[in-house]
Amino acid sequence: MRYAMAIDTRKCVGCSDCVVACQTENNVPVGFCRDWVVEVVDGTYPNVSIELRSERCNHCDNSPCVRCCPTGASHFEDGGIVLVEHSKCIGCGACIEACPYDARYSHPEGYVDKCTFCIHRVRQGLDPACVSVCPTKCMNFGDLDDPNSKIVNVLKNRKFKSLAPEAGTKPQIFYLV
Amino acid sequence: MHSRRNFIKISSIGIGATAITGGAIKWAIGASSSQKLSGGLKSSPVWKKVPTYCEVCFWKCAGWAYVTEDGQIQKIIGNNDDPQCNGRLCPRGTGGVGMFSDPDRLKTPLIRVSKDGEQTYREASWDEALDFIAKKMKEIAEKHGPESMALFNHGSSGKYFTHLLNAFGSNNVAAPSFAQCRGPRDTGFDLTFGESVSSPEVTDIRDTRCLVLIGSHIGENMHNGQVQEMSEAIDKGAVIITVDPRLSTAASKSKYWLPIKPSTDLALLLSWIHVLIYDDIYNKEYVAKYAEGFNELKEHVKDYTPEWAYGITTLKPELIRNTAREMANAAPSVLIHPGRHTSWYGDDVQRSRAIAILNGLLGSWGNRGGIFFKEGFKIPEFPHPEYPKPTWSWQNTLNGRYPFAKEAVTNTIIEASIPEDGKEHQIKGWIVSGTNLVVSIPLKEQLMKAMQSLDLLVVVDTMPMEITGFADVVLPECTYLERYDDLRATAHREPTLALRMPAVEPLYETKPAWWISKQIGERLGLGAYYNYTDFKEVLEWQLKQVDLSLNEMERVGVKKFARKTPVYIQPGLDHQFKTASGKIQLFSHELEGAGFDPMPKYTAHAQPEDGFYRLIYGRAPMHTFSRTANNRNLVALMPENAVWVNPQVAELWGLKKDQYVWLKNQDGVVSNFPVKVRVTQRIRWDSVYIVHGFGHHHKPLTYAFGRGVNDTELITSIKIDPIMGGTGMRGNFVTFIKDKPRQEAKS
């Protein structure tokens, strides 16, 4: 089992519903976020293009955050989901520095927090909150080891990319272009 | 530590990424994970699900409020059975809980008093506030007649105050949603097809093969169903053509983006009509069968060639021809979207007519992928005595103007509220429900004069919006999450009913609008119109009439019904349009009879003077009107608006990214607050763009106060549409002021 997301940049309108849904689902304090939207503008008027992307922890298979964590709070769960066990976290912030995606933040309660792929929902057979709320259905979540899953299907049939591949982290979030 | 975790990273800086193709798929699929498994997490608790429909915008998506054991609203999630949202609310709906939890909410009734020569508000009991309103309303009725009470409204609560005024003897009920928004579109389509496109619009975006957006920024306007359907259309490979001086989100997803010179849309539309007719690619069978006035139209558009339009629109003739061909190829599964906010330049009905005519020539009305026929489910009205017949109504305030206004025009009601000797139809009292007139109405001088002259101004709202500062009495309404409301009966592809019930008890001293209306009504001796103690009884009665029950609705939230009529024109069967002749009016005898152009003509509009830029305004997907700028669940996504400036213009003015500037318009009006500069290639060099709804100047909105700029304070030049009274607001131009203006801006 290997959980991943394939996000369709052709469909994303950057509305940030994913961000709000994550906050209300996971009690993310107002002013912080586990996911966010990036807009990249390219070209000169009128030959301009935009890419909109919903970003979050890439749940990397080769995770610098897990490697650098001195207490083992950052760890892998089933399906390759990278989690922070809050009770073990001392808030040192090494993982925040190590993450090439800026996916982690210091929670006001003293630990480091980030996207969990909504593991509590996934274990109930539900999609993560961001995926399930998206009005454009631009996000696909699923198991890369399941050849019949939609995510495998879209990755087979569409061009895609991942972020900062040069960091060698083997990210599990793919962007359909 | 990084300081870069600013809330949402909508910016032009992204992390570098390299596109890889199917060939390099190995890592994504097929490689096995090297990770071992470890311990579990606790599963989520069971929360109570309470049905509601959203009130953050007018789309009214049905959803579920999840309430925790300790009575907190944890989240709001869309109802899977609701075709208006398909289980997916937009960011504003998801963040709707912020309306409930806003610390700045109105908490108790307030009455204006004079204290040491200064006007202020004091807290009042409901009884005192309601008695005061009833007394004043009686005085107004005695002196001037009940018709002298008017209502301005938006949203679900308006219905209860409309009922109150109708029972009282007035039908002077207006909404900015007509003259300030969709009125021109509704009128233009009505004149052409005999009806308009409703709300939610009956646009078949889901199944279209070609979607044309002209002045509609779906994806930034978060009209949920339409955003979802546009995404579906992208999946299905529909051709999207977007006309916009700004690279909108939709434009960025389009096969064709037509970066038009602002104010010239009608020239483009006429040249598209020209190409369809003179290249002989219009839907001949459909036009022959359903339309009249084709020959007149053909003659009329003879000279509106793409070459003619090129000089006006700056769009290349080939681009105009190619896009017209794309539409023709897709016909009748093509939709020239009617838009929604269409009060731009004062000839807006005519522009909407041109859009309607294009749809008519292509055969989209009544065909899959064009415009479908709606069907709704009829819910009987709760019985009440017949309303008294007013001796005059809002039509009289038109004074012979705007003959095609089918709804009250806010500005003529406001005009009728300014006292004048011998004025026959004088308005003396207002109730304002759910609309922040100070921000939504242009022609502010007239508005201020009217508000100063009233004998009574009651504002009902959940938040201390600017308009509350002008009230004699402010009534705190509870939010949609704390009340029963009317059933949502939607006419669309599928007829549906949706229920809103309280997820939690109202906070503070707030009350539902139905209760407020009933209390005022009873004090006016209109108790017979409110034959219930709780609104729940109304719902129970209504549902019983159609063999449903409140219990069942509480369980399902949304009820769908089977259609009884076809969604599209049936092959082989005739179709009568709702016009007088039953045919689509390419040539409008109605307009001609009233002294207007029977077919749209291009008129040139004012252009910015040197150093000024056309002020274009629009929406952001995480905000609604001026209503959400204080919503803590949404503000972090966009705390303030920015003025979009083309890099060439920025260089000319020496403007840097994120620099704050003041804007000054052609009439010398300077913005109250400074606004951040966003230097971007997404905007034309002759225009600037700002998102509407910011720049609040009312301090009780503790978060929103002073953040960003309010576009409507800069909209002082208004072009009124003579056909229906719409207030065209796009003919305003601004320039930049880099240093703080010497004079304190007026508040």
C-alpha cells in the first residue's frame, strides 16, 4: 500500500477550499495551514499562463524530516503516510528546516504539525478532507499499489510532474499538467 | 525559523518542478514503498449532523453542520444529494462557520440616542426596539400611507420582511441584485427568449462542447454548481473561449483567451453575429423554426465585420472568425454564458441582448450543452389573509423611466426617499435586511441624502456592516446556522427541496428574521398574517401538503423529485418560447415600441485619460460581496485586496510589488485606505483590477477595518441603462497616489 495524490492543475481554480476544509476537519488553528495554494504566472501579456496548485506535505518516501527527527516523532505510518507524533515531538524544528516543501509549521501548542493525509478518514475508507471537498474534483487520492485505482489510471494516462525532484525525496504528490 | 509561513501562498513564486511524462512513470507507479508500518491513530468521534443550506452567497448549497458533543459546530460539509453542490461546498460554505463564530457579531438590539450632543447607540431590549419600530411605522402610515415604508433586501431573510411590508400595505421592495447586478442580463434574455436564466442559472455547462465566457469569471466567482460543471467540461474536452481584459482563472484554462480592450464587448459580439450570418454557419434549421427578425438582423450587422471590430476591440480578425467557427462547430451544444453581474456601461441590456441573440443563432436554448428547461417542485404558501392593495408601488417611483424594469430599481426607491415639496410618492421609512447598501449602491450622495431624510431606518443583520451605522434601530439577526428558514425549492435540472434548521441555539440576544418580522407584525395589528408561534409549524404544514414530513427532511436534508417535463426540446415536437409570438426575438418589437434600438448597436464608451486606468473589479473565490472580509475562517486566505497593475505600468510609475498606494478616480475621489500593488502580467496596460468587498471603514468590523480598498467608493461615474435602470459601474478610471494624501480621507 502506497498512498499518493495526483492533482490536476488543468482543473484547479485555486479557490482554497482544500485549505478551509483541512482547517475545520483537523482543528488547524486560524492563521496556520497544512495545505495551501500556489499560483505561478508565466509569460508576458497577452501570452501568459497560470498554474494553480494545491500543495501540502509530499509524504516523501525518502523523507528528510523523518531522517532528521531526533526523537522519532516524525515517522511513517501504513501506506507511507508521514506523521508527527505530537507527544514525542519536542518542537526543535529540525524537520521544518529539512523539508524542501515548507510543509511543516510550529503549532502554538509546542509541537510541529503538518498534513496527515487525513489518516483518520483514510482508515475509514474516506478521502482526505481536501480531496472530498474540492469543487473541481481536481484531486485524486489513492493507493499506487492498486493497479485498478483511479490514481494509477490518471498517472498512466496523463503527463505529470512532482515538486523539487532534484531534492531526491521521492514525493508522493503528483501534479497533472 | 522560517518567516515564510504566511498563511496562504498565493504568490507568483513557486517551487521549481519538472514535468515528467508517462515514460518516467516508474517512481510513481510500480516501485514499492520502502516504508515499514507502525502504530495507529484514534478514529474521529461521532458528531451530530444537522441539515442546512448555505447563506454565505446566493447559491444556497445544501449541507450538514457537524455538531460536537459539547455543542460546537465543528465543520460544514455539502450534502451529497444536493445537485447544487454534489456534496462539495465552496471555501466560503466550508468556512461558513466563521459567520457564526465571528466575535464582532451584532449581539443585542441597538437604538440610536443623543448623548451630550453626540449621536450614539445604546443597547435595548427586544421589546423596546420592536415597540419603537412599530410606533414609527404606524406614524409613517398615518401621515403618508403604508406605501411609504420600503424594504431593501438580499438573501433568505428578505422574504419575511417582504411579507411584513405586503401585509402592512406596501410593495416597495427592492434588492441591489437587480439594478446593481443581474438586471440587465435578465431583461436582455427576457426580451429575446421570453424568460431569463434564473438562479442557479439554467446553463448546461456540464454537457457543453463549447463554453464562451464574456465578462464572467467562473472559478473566481465561486458559483458552486457552475465551477463544478466547468471542471467537468474541461475533463470532457469542451472548448472554452474567454473574453476578458484580465487573464482570469477561467481564461487560463481556455483554448482561446481574447484579451479585449475593456468596454468594447458589444463590438466583438456584433462581429461574431456577423461571422455566423455572413459565413453562413449559424444554425439555420433552428433559426427558421424558432426565431423571427432574422432578415432585419442580417441587414443590421452587415458592416459589423471582424475587421471593423479589430480596430475597436484590439482582437485580431482571424481570432474573431476562428472563435465564431468553434461555436458554430459545437452548435447547438454551445453556451455563450449570460453572466451575472452585468451592470457595466449603461447599454447593458443591449449587450445582454447580443449574447442572447448569439445563443439564438446557434440554437443553444433548449438543447443539450446550451440552456436547459428548469423544473421546480411547488410548495404551497402558508395560508394568510389577502394582502391589502397598495395605492401606489415601486413602479410609480420610476416616473415613466426604465419601462422594462420587472423588479424594483433600488435607485428610484432611494430617490423617492429624498423629500421634495409636492412629491407624490414619498418614502419615509426603510427596513434593510442582509444588504450593506453603503457598499453595494453607487450614487452615494443620493444614498446619504436619502438616509439622512428618513423618519425610520431599521437594519437587520448579523454583522456590524457599514449600513448599521446609519440606522435608528439595529436588530441582531442570528446566522443561518442558528435558525429554521423557508424551504429552499430550486428549479433546475432536477427539482429539489432543502431544509435549513438550527444546528445550535442562537448566540447572544440574536433572533431569526421570521421571528423579528412576526413580532413587528403583531405590534402593527397584523397578527392574522402570522398564524403560528414557531416557524417550524409553517414548514410542517407546507411539507404535509405535499406528503412529506419535517422529520423526514431533517433526516435527509435534501429531497429530489422526478421531472415531469423534458429538459430539452424534444425532437419532432414544436416548442413555444415565452415571448408574445412564441418565437425568439432577434428583432425586438417591444424595444422598438418603447423607443429603443430593436437590435443592439455598438456605442463607444469613455476611455481613460492619460495617467488613468480603467477600474475593473470582480470576485475572489474565498469571499462574497463585502460580507466575508471579517470571517476569520476565510480572511487568512485573502486578508485584503490588491490592485493588479501591468508590469509596464508599474515601471512607468515606479511601483514595486506589495507597495501600498492610494487610488484616486477621475472625479478626484481618493480611496479611504491604501491598497497593496500586485504587479502582474495578468492584467492589460490600460486597466487595473481589484477584488470587490474590501476597504471596510466601520471600526466594529475589527478585522476587516482598513484592509484594502473599497472599489465602490471610487465608482462615482454611473451610466444608467435607460431600458431597466441598471447602474453601469465600469466607466471609472483611477490613478495612483504614492504618498499619503495630505487631507485625511473622509470616512
